Amino acid sequence: MSVEFCGLQLRHPIINGSGTFDALAARKALGAALDEEFPFAAYVSKTITLEPRQGNPPPRLWEAPGGLINSIGLPNKGLAGYLAEDLPELATLPVPLITNVMGSSAAEIAELVQACDARAEIAAIELNVSCPNVKTGLDIGADPHQLEKVVRAVRPRTSKPLIVKLTPNAADVAACALAAQEGGADAVSLINTLRALALAPASRGGLSAPRSLRPWLGGRTGGLSGSAIRAVALAQVAAVAERVRIPAIGMGGVSCAAHARELLDVGARLVAVGTESFRDPTAGARIARELDPGPASPTSGSA
Amino acid sequence: MDELGAYRVLRVSDPHCPEPEPGQFTMLAAAERWGGGEDERPYLPRAFSLARWQDGEAHYLLDDVGPGTKRLCELAAGDQLWTLGPLGQGFTAPRDGRRALLVGGGVGIAPLAILQDGLECEITILLGFRDRPRAEGAALLRGARVATDDGSAGRHGLVTDLLAEELERDAQATVYACGPAPMLETVRAICAAEGVPAQLALEAGMACGFGACFGCVVPKRGGGYLRVCVDGPVIDAAELESIEEHAGAPA
């Protein structure tokens, strides 16, 4: 079931969510088996920033009911390191490459987008707008007015498809999607993780021990993903697909073809798999296969 | 599944699993009913060191301390598991004719058993446990000296006390350690002070086990972080700043 997305022809509608699959690390750890059937129809990089980032201090993970809270903090080599070291290797993957970038101002984002535009290995650019504006402290993507301004400022810097990864932590996500469209985005993707808090468990002593009121994660709050957010994702993708003309990439808690089918049914063009790939690195391929088992194979029935 | 004092040994037959190196780990989850336990967990698979590799079976040491380990402890013969492994970097043999000094705490003794199976040099084994039922886990290795927190078996005290005495007697050793974070931190500090090489098998909360999530990091000496899953789980103590209390894993 090949799919057209912003001019790209993809083998199937399943891709990865940014930051949930490190194709280079997975190739090293899991070997050639992964390359034989690459799990995704396009590969989305983790978020790239202008300067290198070490990421947040540990702990970075907390297992929540039916999900995962993470506070990884976008560790990456920075734009120059990514372009020089990672991109040539990512270009050997058998699928189109989408590079995800984040900046804290329109000027920063424009610089990232322009640098990506110059590289033929990159098929499309995704903007992570779940980043506080350096001046206002508000997430750029949470305010439709600010989001439209930023997308409009960045749009002329590239002729490649521009995808805006919306934040679910906004009052009206569909309004943000519309703002991205009006600013010139070619597509939107959603949902990013939901802001969440985990308190450090009481140390030994069980229930009688005094309860800690200290955040567990080194980054204090984190983002909730996994099965726990699937119904929220479905609602937000449905609301966005109703409101905009541009295609949407739906994601949030997808772990099987039935979940992907729901997102496609409410209007997503593509579906991304995230946390499930942590549990099963081949999940993307499994879901794509389940969605489209292909022509029925002849059986050896006996009469 | 075999009982071993307060612990259980889970034996998994996996014809597709390549032979592991000592120190490597596997992500495990029950194929059925993984979830719906305490607080609707577990959700993620759990990382376990290989404790032994014998007749094509992988052995894992289980301690029922959380919803994931609880579910694994409930498995009956013939039940199916989801597995991914072996993963990560294992131990390397001692150099310069040093003896191997294996130091384990609690369920962390697991990777030292498969290490003992593979080593051909002189080996000294020191294991620490909370109490006597747990100390029965020492039978996983051969010829171990034991310490318990409550003095109910072996020496009354910490396994790191035994380590300090051993190094005082003969410091021509390479230390191999696995156990709770405070124990590993003491091992690291003692070995750093004595100039003794140490390889520490770390534990950390992991979502994936293969380098994708960046969730299992520990601070690296000199800045930055190491991923326990792909840079470890066995990490040269000289590469670590200190091992923090929270470097544990969801159970």
C-alpha cells in the first residue's frame, strides 16, 4: 500500500516518531537483520539543535501506567556534527530521510532549515516547536499566532517539504495546525508527548515511609508516551484532520495495525510508531505488514 | 524455573539467541499478560544480565521486587517469553597475570556466574546479601565467600569490607563487580584509591536496551554521559565519575 506524502512515494504509511529510533545505534546493536527489512517507510531523525546538547541529567525515564515518561533532553551532536558525521551514514538507509530540528527563535530555526535545505540526502524537514521561546518562555508551538509567524519566517528558506510537529500541550491543537498551514507548512505531525510529572518513590520502608515530594526525573517534568496517550492522540488527530487541508502524520501509543488503522481512518496520511519501537525494534515493519498483508498467497489445500 | 533461596532462576530456551559474552544482557517480557499488574505495570520489557549459558538455555536470576519481576516469577514451564539479546558490552579477561576478584551484591551476582564459567585464571569470589535466604543465592557461583547485612550467614558486614581486606592482602587483581549502586560506588572508590582496575556491570532504567532511547545514561568522567545499554552494561570504573543511588531500574 504505497503512499504519497508531500511528493515522496513511500512503500507504506508507517514511519517512526522523532527521537524514538536511533537507526545508527540500532544497526550496531541489532546487526544486519534490521537492514533487511527496515521497519519504517521513511526515517525521522532525532531532534537536531544548532549547538551540541548533552541531554538532561539522569534519571531520564519513569514507567507510568500503560506508558513511559521520559525526560531525555534532546541530546545531539549539534547541526555541524549531524551534517558531517551522522547524515552521510543515515543516507545509506533504504528509505527517505526526514530531519527534525528545533530552535528557540525564528532566526535559529531558519538557520537550521537553510542548512538542511542545502543537503540532498534530506527529503523533508520537520520542525519541533515544543521549545520555549527564548523571550517569552512559552512553547513556540502552543500559541497559534506565534507559530504562524515562525513558520512564515522559516518557509522561504527551503523548497523541501516542511512538517510542523505540533505540541499536544496547547489549548486548541487544531488552531495550531491551521496556523502552521497558514504559515506555509506542507504537513503537520502529532501528537508529541504530554507533559507529565513523576515523584521520586519513597525509599525503603514501603508505605509507612514518608512520601517524597521530589520530582524523579532529572529534567523535573517529562513527556508521557505509550498506550496511555492513544485516545488523546486519536482525538487530536481527528480534530486537526478536520480543520486543515495539508496532510497529517498521526502518532501516539500505536502498537499494532488496529491502532494505526484508527488514526488513518480519522484522517492521518501517515502513522508514526514511537514507544512501541523501544519495546520491539521491528514493530514498524510488523504494523505495516499487518495493515497490508499483500495478495493472498496460494494455499496447499487438499480435497 | 528453579528456586535458589530468596531468588529464582529462570531458564529460557531460545534457539535463535547467539551465545552471549559474560556481562551481556537480554530484554525480557512475558509474551502473555505483560501489564495490568501493580499500577497497571509492567509496560516496558526488563533488562536482565545473563547468569549462565548452558545446553542452549539462557539462565536469568530473578528477585520478585516489582510488577515486572513479579510477572516473570509467575511463569510456568512452557510459557512463552519475548526476548531481545544478547545486548551490550561484556567483561574482558584480566591482563598482566592478575587474578580475577569477583564482587557481587544481591541479585547483582548474576553476571559473575557466567563470568566465572568463562575465566581460566585464578578467581576470588566475594558476595554480599541482606540476609540468609538471599545468601543462598551464592550457590549460583562456586567457592564464594559471603557477607550478610544482618550477620545471619557468612561475615556480618558489607561485601566491600571483604574487598578491602582482599586488596590489602594482594592488590594484583582485576575487580569485576555488579550490585546495588551504593555497593558499586564503594567498589569504585576503593579500587580508585588502590589503583586496581575494575569493571563494573551497571543497572539502569531502560526503555529499549539497544541505544535508541537515550534513557539509561550515567555521567561520564570528564563530562557527558554513557549509555548503559550500548557503552555498557560493563563499564571500566575509570570512565565513571560516581555511581548514583538512583541508577536503578524499574523492576
